[in-house]
Amino acid sequence: MPTAIVMIDTEPALIPEVASQIAEVSGVAEVYSVTGEVDLIAIVRVPDHKDFANVIADKISKITGVRRTQTYLAFREFSSKDLEEAFDIGI
């Protein structure tokens, strides 16, 4: 499933409200408040790459309090389970 990691800058006073609204958007799997250069990180999973525009540009970026988004598209997923299985078969 196509996955995007979306870094989100918000109005500081609205972080919890913005996070709650983003979490309600269809296609958003998870939302985290974080330390660092951005306020929130959202994990977006959609059935087709074309759906990213609808979720990120048309919905997330238009939520009141969202100042800016920066999106990273995932190419490949690595998990500890995948790595364990690879070592079990000798890769």
C-alpha cells in the first residue's frame, strides 16, 4: 500500500486540535506530535498513489491551523520481522 510520511507545521496554539482533525481524515493511519523542526508527523496510507493529492493537498493542508506540509513517499518498508525472516532463510 502506498505510504507517505507527512511533516506538518501548525499554529502553535492549535497543535492538539489540528492533530485531532488530521487523524479523522480518511487515509491517515497515524498522527504524532513530535519534538524537532515540525509539530506533527502523519502517516498516510492510500490504495493508489493518485490518492495522495486528495488526502494531503486537498484535506490535510486545508485544515485551519496547518501552516505547511512536507511529504516523503516511502519506496520500501523494512521491519524487524522482515529482517528476521531474511536471516532465517540465509539472505
